[in-house]
Amino acid sequence: MQYFQNHRLKMMADLYEELDRGELNEGLSGFKKHLSQNEINAIQILFDYFYAFMQHCEEEGIALDATYATLHNLPDALHSFYVKQARRYLPNKLHDILARSLASYLMILASNVHQLDISFDKKEEGLWANMYSISINDIDLLESAQKVFGEDEWHFEALSDDYKKLANINLITYLTQA
């Protein structure tokens, strides 16, 4: 899976794979020495959700990558992921997993296409696991992603507004181009 045009994002993905596989990547030593353990932990969290979602898309034959060229497939990918995960989780947990997967995908998309840096902080108000905040320009998309998944329908408006603040792109336009 090769998704990344942004060099720093590629390094984060390589670090995630190193930690996931337990294989040392000597090419990352310079990158790793500038990261705190909290940043490394947050990178693992972000990429756990991203890769689980991307692996699902690949298994289902849904074309989705970290570019705008395939973004119109996101609603189908989310629906398919929802159906698959609904067999395993209660609605609240399911919506949380979907929101985290969606937020991680969109932050990686914005970082990749627009060369934006993703920031990782540990703070009491952090929404991600272990009180991490994962954001671009102080915007953590997880909060608005959590508002997407209602009981009967999905609402992308708040998420689209936050994404527009990051990347000056209206997500609704891409999500309605089927």
C-alpha cells in the first residue's frame, strides 16, 4: 500500500510499520530521535485506524487512497465498513470506531495532499486513546467526525466545515459526486 506524497507522513507510516512488524528500519533513526514517546504512541493510534479502514477498502474492492481522486468512494467505503463492523459492535462503539477511522483518514488525506503537518499532544481534553490530541492547525477532526453518525442518517456538514478550515476544500462536494 503506497499512499503518501508527503515525506513526513511517509516517515510516520514507515515508523508505524516498523513498530507493527517489530522490524528495525535504520532509515528512520534520524526521524525517531525528534519524536517523544507520546508522539510515537499517537502515530500508532492514528495509523491503526487508518490502515484498518484502508485494508477493509482493499478487501472489498473499493478504490480509496489518500488523494481527492478517489474521495467520491468514501461514502460507499464507510457504509461497507459500517455493515462489516456492525456484526461485532454495539451502536455506540461502532459509531466511535467509524468516527476515529473517518477522522484518521481525513487528517492523513489533508496532510498528504496539502503538505500539512499533523500534531500530536497528550492533554486532558484529548479525544483519542490515552488522552491524545491529534490535529492539523489545532483542529482535531475527531470531534466533528463523531457528529456524523446518527441513528438513522449520517450528517457530514460539521465535519465538512472543519475540513474546509484545514484544507479549504468542501468535502460535501466530493462526497456527493457518485
